Amino acid sequence: VQLQAFGGGLVQAGGSLRLACAVSGRTSSSFTLAWFRQAPGKERAFVAATRWTGSNTYYADSLKGRFTLSRDSARNTVYLQMNSLKPEDTAVYYCAARMNRVIQSNLAVDAAYTYWGQGTQVTVSS
């Protein structure tokens, strides 16, 4: 499985960006995909997650209402729509995945994921 994240860039505070994570290779019905982010000098933090089948999505509490995860199964791509961006959203954003189902209590744990994309930089200017 390979993950490729793209769509990052420079945006002013209040603006929007849509990140994409393209998945190639064999997946499974229990495939779980997540977004994490890492700001300079900080630990990697959970953003959102979804399972390849079903419609459930999970978000970091602090990001609910601004970030939306969606999936295009035909394109094997997961999107992260980010609205009302703030300077504190500046980070490298990574998509991560695991072939097996990640239980809900572990969705925010980066060690639960096996595959990682290369990251895409998001910079929000004030």
C-alpha cells in the first residue's frame, strides 16, 4: 500500500484548503485511513479518520466543525476539507493507514497505523 498526500500550500487565515490522500495498492474492507499533523516543535497530532467501508468519520474534538473528511472510493482517495483556517493549523499533514480495522479508542494513536504518506505542508498566514 502506498499513500500520497497532496494539496497543501500557503493560505491566509480564514481561508480554506482541501488535502487529498491517494491510496494505491491492495486494500481491505477493514482498511482504516487517518490524517495526522505535526507542527514545528510539536508532536504529531490526530486530525481525523475514516474506515474504507461505512460512513463513520472521527475528528479531533478541537477540529470538529472546521475540518471535514470525505472519501471517493472510485478514485481510492480520501479528502480533508479544511475551512476557517488559523495560523495554529500550520503543520505538515500526513495521511496514514492500516490494513486492519483500528478500534475507535486507538484511532488517534499514530502507532496504530502501518502505512504513512510523505506529508504535505500547510502554512496559514495571519
